[in-house]
Amino acid sequence: MSMLPRVTEQTRELIAREFDTRGPDICTAEVVAHLKRHNPELLDMATRCAADVGDSRKVMSGFAMFFRLLVPGLPMSGDLSPLPAVSEETRARLVRDIDAQGTEAFTMEAISEFERSNPELLQMAHNFATRSHQYLLAMQGFALIYKALVLQSTDQRSRLH
């Protein structure tokens, strides 16, 4: 089971309203600034996925909403972030896992875990990817980012015990 926050329908609606009210560009810029400071590996992964999918600005908005769903009260000051910072080691492990399993099997496994652990978050990812011209690439990106956060949180939790 994932240690990541479980997204509720209410949170999904709240964040969607925030993006509608404040605008996706402002919300995305805040998330990107936060990730630059606290989670640069995750930001790099999202940026690369967005470039692969195309229409980077729109796709980064989707990744920003995804992140905000996991962190509904985005800290605007201070150095605390409620999600683990993805390490280079975790990222390298993901690459090894993808190489060993293949992209399709890795993605299907990650989405299955996603569905069990965080169905509302998966629904947001699916709804966003449906509006993309590259559904599969968008879902692979969401699955990769989700799996990176799950692995990192599991790793950090095991170090504490």
C-alpha cells in the first residue's frame, strides 16, 4: 500500500476549482517553483514527459494539478514539503525496472497500483490524458511520476525503521 496521501473526490473538486479560478498558468508556475526548490528530480521527470507528449505547457499544467492533488495545501514558504524528494538513486532504479520489465509492463503495473491505492488521483490522470492527443504517453508520464513518489516514500519509510 502506498504511503502517499489518498486523494478524495472533495480534494479533486477543490483543486479543479482552484485551477479554474486562479488559472492554470499561475497554479502551474507555483508548483514548478516549489518543485525546483524541493523536488528537482521529479520536476525534471515531469518536464521530460511533457516534452515527449507534446504541448508542454498544457501537459505541465496536468502534472501540476496531479502534484497539487497530493499536496492540497502547497507550502508557500519554509522548506517543508509533505512529499518525498525523488532521489537520483530512485530515478536510476525506475530506469532499471523499466528496462527489465519493458515500458508497457512497467506502466500497467504502476497503473494497477495507482488504481488500488489512489483511484481519485488515477481518475484525474485519466481525464487529463483523455484530452491529450497522446493518451498513452500522458498516462505513462503520470504512472512514472506516481511510481517514483511511491518508491521514494517506501524507501524513506524503511530507513526510519
